[in-house]
Amino acid sequence: MIKVESLTIFEFRGIRELTLSLNRKNFAVCGPNGTGKSGVVDALEFVLAGTISRLTGKGRGDLSVKVHGAHVDFQEAPEKAFVEAVVWIPSLNKTVMARRTVKAPSALKLTPDSPEARAVFRQLEAHPEIALSRREIIRFVLAEPGQRAKDVQALLKLDELELLRTRLQKIANAAESTRKRTVTDRDTAGVDLARAMDIAATTEPQILEAANCPSSDDLGHSAKFRSGGSGPSGVRG
Ligand SMILES: Nc1ncnc2c1ncn2[C@@H]1O[C@H](COP(=O)(O)OP(=O)(O)OP(=O)(O)O)[C@@H](O)[C@H]1O
Ligand SMILES: [Mg+2]
């Protein structure tokens, strides 16, 4: 979790130049259509995660951060279009300034730089779902109930978790059928053993008794068994 102290946007999307003092507080952006509300959200996502989800992914056609991230007047100079955010990282109790240019979104500049602060931003890059667009929210609202869980997974970039779940389910199913087969084999072996020893059940005392104190009947049976006649396991003498 991080909190934003301030956000500076320069020639980014439809915004020419803007600094917002957010002071680690929640905020709402409101205004008439086309005044740059989405631009502010895009800028925040861009500086934190290095992407603009509105311009990337499924259904975005030939939109791209490289071409459409900078203000149209700065498309030829994307290195000059940038977003800066001063953020407070509570877990480190540190304030850092992050900066990205449209030319090299993945080249995050941190001041002051440190491996710990970079790790926090790597986490944000891996989870750019910090920004949900209206389109994504509408997709979620309109999703068929059976499809909704999948859509939420996609929104939260949990598709990989679903893959892992499917794989684990396959392993569990295979293990379960091996277990069932083994139980059947064990039961069949028990029945065969009981028949061969002429006992009612293959409990340890019954097996021991039949093996150690064979009755005259048993002797005849064992003799037959040993000669390879009727024993299912076919032990031959
Ligand atoms: N790369 C760009 N270069 C120049 N202008 C742009 C760029 N990207 C967006 N704009 C323009 O910036 C303006 C603000 O767009 P934005 O989508 O941020 O407005 P908005 O307040 O979110 O609007 P809405 O209420 O319709 O969602 C629009 O006129 C848009 O066409
Ligand atoms: Mg908008």
C-alpha cells in the first residue's frame, strides 16, 4: 500500500500540465466530459505501474502507450511527456519521487533510489489492476453470473491462479483415480487371499491362525494349493 502526496502530469494524454496535491488522502476527480478525469487516472496508473490499461490489452485495437500516451503535440517527443508522483510508502516509512516518461515507461526513476522502494514498485507493476476503467467495471456488471468469477479473475490478473487451480485439480483427480484403483486391487487381493486360506475375513488373527494351525481340511487344501491347482496367486512348489 502506498499513499500519494502529489502528482505532476506533463504533456500526457489530454493534459498539458497539471500538479495535484493529494496529501496522502482519498480523492475524487469530477468534471464535465472531456475535461481530463480519465487522464488523471491514466497518469496515476502510468507512474505507479508503467502501463495505461485503457490503451493496452484485449479490444484496444492499435492503441498503444508509445503512440497515444503523450499529448498529440508531443507524439514526436515522448521523452518529454512524463508523470511524476511523490509517494509515501508506509511499510518503509519513506517518501520517494517516482518518474516515468512515455518514451520508456519501464525505466522507472526513483529519488531517492533504494532496492526496498523498487521492490514496492515492482509489486505495483505486477499488479496494475490498481486502475479499473469504466469499461472494466461495466463488463463486470454485465457479466453472466456463471462468467462473473472468471471476469473478476481476469480483472484482478488472477488468470494464472486459475491455470494453477486447473492443474492442481487435474493432479487431484489423477490421484483420486489411482487411490480408487488401489483400493479395488487391495480388496480383490483380500478376497483372493481369504479364498486361498479358506478364512472368512483377512484380519490379522484369522490369517495367523489359518497359517500357523492348519486344520486337516486346510492341509488338504494347502497341499492342493501348493501343487498349483486352485490358488489365485499360483504359488507353485
Ligand atoms: N494523447 C492525447 N493527445 C491529445 N488529447 C488527448 C489525448 N488523449 C486524450 N485526449 C483528449 O483529452 C481530453 C480529456 O480526455 P479524458 O478522457 O481524460 O476526459 P474525461 O474527463 O475522462 O471524459 P469523460 O467524462 O468522457 O470520461 C479529451 O478531449 C480527449 O480527446
Ligand atoms: Mg473518462
